[in-house]
Amino acid sequence: MKINFNELPEFQKEFKRLGKKYKSLSDDLQEFCNVVSAVPLGNSKHFNVITQTELFCVVKARLFCRYLKGTSLRIVYSYFEQEQRIEFIELYFKGDKENEDRERIKEYLKNNQD
């Protein structure tokens, strides 16, 4: 079964902004989609389930960016197993900020309770 991918508007803004800086980003994201299509919750220590509800898991993972040579971006997404859907919530450069936007994730959880 094919997984569908969605992006929150905030994610799209971050992607656009970071994409200007890191030219390989759209290819890197495509590669990431290939990986999570095969293993939605990840396959290594670079994936970390932050929150789990009955409907979905929120996962923080490393997004390897060829342009960054070694350091990586972080990507936060939710995986809905029943619907075979992944929704990208946040994308950030580890050097710019230490952790994910917990407020955004809380808001996301609140909006996806039904």
C-alpha cells in the first residue's frame, strides 16, 4: 500500500526557507520519503517516537542533507497507520535551534484528537 504525504503550512514555509540555503533539500526530502514509505517509524537511532496516540505517532528524525556534509536537519512528522498517511509537521536545522517546537506539536495533537 502506498503512503500519502501531507505537509502543514508551517512546514512548507520552513522547507522553502531552508531550500534556498540547502540546494539539495528537495532531493533529500524525496529520499527521506522513500525511507519512511518502507519503514514509517524509522529503522535506526536517528528516529525517535515523541508521542503516540491511538490514531498516530509523532516522530522526530534526522533528515540527512547532502549539502550540509555530515550535519543534518531535523524533521518532525506524524504517521497514521490506519490511513497509511504521513504528515510533515516541522523542519529545522539543528544549528539554529536545539529542539522541536513543542507548542506546535501540542497544537497539532489538539487538532487531531478526533
